[in-house]
Amino acid sequence: MNDQITLSAKEQTEIGRAAMIAEQNDRFRKTWGADVTVPGQIVVTPGITWALPSAMA
């Protein structure tokens, strides 16, 4: 009995793309945008701004 799963080339590409995006997201979150090799932006909503101490806002 063969328990292996065969993925199409498209499925393999999508899995690789998802893994790359996940890795970039993790790097961006860990560096808060200081790693300029990872595209992204930090967005602060009004609710977060309101919740921050006034010295930080």
C-alpha cells in the first residue's frame, strides 16, 4: 500500500509561495520593519493609538 501523496506542480508552487510569505511575515513581525529586505508597512489603528500611554503616542 502506497501512503504517499502526489502533488501537482501547481500545488507544489503554491505551497512554496505560502511558505515564503509566512517566513517574510515572521521576519517583518520580529524586526518591526527594520529589515529593509522584507517589504511591508506598520499600520497603527486609532484604537491602538488610544490605548497607548500618552508618552508613546
